Amino acid sequence: MKKKRKIILISCCSTKLNTTKEVKAEDLYISSVFKKSLEYAKLSKPYKIFIISAKYGLLNLDEPIKTYNVTLSYVPQKNRNQNLIILSKQEKKEWAKKVVKQLKENDIVINNDDIEILAGQSYIKPLAPYITKRMEPLNGIGNGARLSFLNSLIKNLQQ
């Protein structure tokens, strides 16, 4: 059996760089929680960091992509813009299968490697049947508290 490696998955976010050009995936997402998650992930020195994108599935940080408007999260009708695509229950299952396939294509051993997912439940739930051994450090922490929690994780790593 292979040596365990730490893999970190960071969910995409709706706040994106305003551009029509392709940019590196890690530069497209600009929310403060995404940026702090990425900072924490890099300081953790894992074997690999990926972004889990509602549109693209699994992304390498330096993978060039264009902006998009797709989510796995529930968005109230009043907060939706007209071209937002919210994946259905079936589409979420297909998305999760795609992510798992992409992980395997990247030589990640799903139930051997330590997989840490920095995401909300709307991204974790579809993956849960496939990635049964996972860490969810943001589980149970509301959006407002995630930033301070990530800051404390970063502070601990810097000591």
C-alpha cells in the first residue's frame, strides 16, 4: 500500500475575478474565505492542492479557466442572477463521480490518502459516498465565522 499523503480540496466560490480572459484557477476565485483557505492549504504543505469547481470538477491551481456561473449550493430566488446555473440532485451525483474520477486520474488514492475538504456541505455531501475517510475542518462553522477560524489555523501553522 502507498504511503499516506495529504490532499486538500478547496471549493470554488461565486466571487470571481471580473474578466473574459482565461486565468489560473487559483487567481479566478477572489472571496476572502477562498483566499484564506488557499493560504492555509499552502502553509500545510500537502502533497497536492486542488480546487473543486461546480463547472469543471477538479482543478489544478495553475489550470487556465474562464469565469462561469454554476453552483452546487442552494441560492434563494431573490439572490439569483438570471444566468446562474444551480445543479440538480442528479447533476450533483454526476459531478461527484467526475471529481472522484479526476482524483484517481491524478494518482490520488481515495481511501488511503488523507483528504481534507475546505468546503460547505453542498460540496461535501455529493462527495461523501465516495470519499468516506475525509477531514472537514469547516464543518459546522457558518460562513461568517470561517474567516476567523481559518486565520487561527494559519496562525497555528506559522508558529
